Amino acid sequence: MRARLNAVRHHQLFFMGMHHRNGSAPAPRRRGGRRGAPRKPPPAPTWRPDTYWRQLPLSGQVPHDYGRLDPADIDLDSPWLAWAKYLAHRLAEARGWGRGIRFAVNRGLALVLTGHVEGDLIRHSEIFAPLRALDLRVGHVVTVLEEMGIFEDDSEPSFEGWLAERLEGLAPGIRSETERWTRVLRDGGPRSLPRREGTVWLSLNRVRPALLEWSNRYDHLREVTRDDVLTYVKTLHGRQRHDQLVALRSLFTWAKRNGLIFRTPTSRIKVGQYEYAVLQPLVPAQVDRSVAAATTPATRRVLALAAVHAARVAQIATLMLDDVDLGNQRLTTNGRVRPLDDLTLKLLLDWLEHRRNRWPNTANLHLLINNQTATKTSCASNHWISASMRGQDATLERLRVDRQLEEALAHGPDPLHLDEMFGLDEKTAMRYADSARALLEPAAERSASLLGKRTWPGLTVLKE
């Protein structure tokens, strides 16, 4: 070898990509695969494996430990895996999963279905950590397993963790009674309907400060007296007093109805009518800053829905493609058909064009989607929709309120008109009407004063 190297006297240099040993140009690289490799055929149609007999699982069977499975021991010839890959392919075609998602799902299925037999259930607590450690798609793998009917969701709901945290620090008796009341609020009871989870959170958060204070000297709710409630509410003012007293009344009323206390300590304590402040319109500078912050087609579309059509964040999230009628230029929000103005129509067309180019194969029928929901059928989260306006003076909620207040100022403080226009309930429509009346009266007085002094040219007004 050394003699051959000493015999070399010169080297021929080539530009990169111009010289090949076989003298031919490189094969073009196919998108989504190796260079020159043919497209992988779809899996053959497969159905649930036939099992003529099966071993019944023993009581108290040891759970699977997928994290200790050696990749060399993965059974690629399992009939359960073949069926899972076929179902995964169908879901991928229906929901527009990309190549990366398909590959990750097939890897995850190969991991969790190795050694699977008829009658076994794959639990969320067993596969979450191993799949997450390998950076595989847990949610998409679970979707396929649910389609197969072999998945059991034993994960702890977020509500349970939140409830345990909020009840921390309470006396044992007060804790158990408050927990029962909170669960009745969420799940309903014989004489009560279930409440929304947000309402349950607010109710427990409002009674918690008082319960923490009473837990220092009491063990049960029946020990709390009316004087204790009066002493506590004296430290509160305004909306805080109103909200906490309403929540405490709900707690003690439930306790009295279920025989936990002898009498309600909140009785004959007037909550009072909360006086809402006059709603104020936004100034142009605040709106301009929010418009400047909307830099993407999705955020501009969201901004128009809130500022022009007074749509709530939750209503924007649940809008479907069928709610948009481009031919007749109409939009259906909250069950009401509204005409599309030129600005909203243009922003809607821009968003649909962006949506078609960015996610051409998505099967999600919601109007607004993102990278996470494009491969699913669920709606985008309220947090994602409102994220672009967070920190601005004119948030989406403020823009919605300003639009309804503007309607009341332009067409007069008429609650019936506001109800017909935006579908507001009676109290909310009257609040907007009262705010518009309070804003219009000083303006009318100033106008009359200016007219009386003849400060406007071209007008002849006689003073009485």
C-alpha cells in the first residue's frame, strides 16, 4: 500500500456534484422518502385477529412494563400489529397525518402491541411514560387503540389534582364537606343540575379564604355561626363581597339541605345588588395597537370576528366551515345568521387560502385550526385563540364589549335592539343600554350648552 501511495504524483479535482463513479447523474430525491426509493404501498386490509380460545386474565394481574422492552424483542409479525397498522393508515388518510406522524404511530403501536393477546387491555398509565420517553405520539397511538377497542383510560383527571390542591389546609371535617359540595356542583344531584367546570372552580376559589380562616378554630361547618360570617364579610367590599357571599350561601344551603348543619349562618345577610360600573369605549390608539399585533391570517381573522361581529372566544373556537356561506356572504355565529362585511370577507378569504396551502389534507371541519388540531377533529383551544391579544389593552373580550357598546351608542340605548343584534340576555342588554345612556346624556348636555351659546357657525338658535 505504501508503495502505491508513493507512486501517486498528481490528483484530479472535481466540483461537487459533477463527478460520479458510474458516470451518471444522481437520481432525483423523492419527497417523503429516500433517494430513488419507490413509494411504500399501503398496508393490506386486515381485521381483528380470530381467537378460538383465550386465557382469562388472573385477578390482580401484574401490569405491563413497556419501558423495559428490548427493541430487538418487538414482534413485527403480530396479527394485532397488522390490524393496528391498517387502522392507523385509514385514520391517517382520513385526518391528514403526515409522514412523520405515521412513522411515530407505527413505532408506538409496535411497542405496545408486542405480546398482546385477546382480553388484554392497554392502559394509559402503562404506555404514557414509555412513549413520551421515545418522543412518540401518545395521543395518536391512543386514537388507534381506542379504534381497536383495547384501550382503558385510567389517567387521573386534572380536576382531581386541582381539587386536592385547593382543599389543602382545611380542617378534616370542613374539607370533606366542601369536597362533597364541589362534586355535587360539577356532577349534579337529585335536585341540582351539573355546572360548568369553570363555574365550579370559581365557586370553590371564592369560599376557600373564609374556610381557611375558620379551619383555624373549627372542625366542621356546623360550628360556623352567623357572627363569624358577618365578621368575615366586613373585611370585603364591592364585587369581592358580593361573589364570596353568594358562594358561601350556596355552600351552607347545600349543607342544610343534606343535614350537615342545623341552620344556615348566611340567612338574613343581604347580598345586595351589585352596581356595575359604566362601560367605557376603547380609544383609537388601543385598537391600533391590537391591529398591529395581529400579524398572521389566523389572528387577523380572530380580531375581525371579535371587533366586528362581537363573537366570544369560545364561539370563535367552535365555528365550523359550514357556518361560512361565501356565496350569500353570511356567517352563522351562536345560532344567528349575520351578513359578512367587506373587511371580514376579505380576511376570511385570506385565511381559507392560507388554511388550504398549509394543511391541504386536514379532515378537521373547524374554521380555525393549528398544527396540533390539523391532524385531529377537535377545535383549537381558547388559550391559543386569545394568545395574540394577551397583554394588549384591547383584548378580544374588550373588543367584543366595545363592539356591543358601539351599537348601543349608534342606535340608541335600546335593549331589544341589542338582544336582536347579538343575542344578549335581558340583564346584559340592559347593562349595555344603561352604559350607553350614561355616556350619551353628558354629550347631549354639552351639545345643548354649545348650541345655546351659538358657538356653531351657520346655526341660529334662540335662547329661552
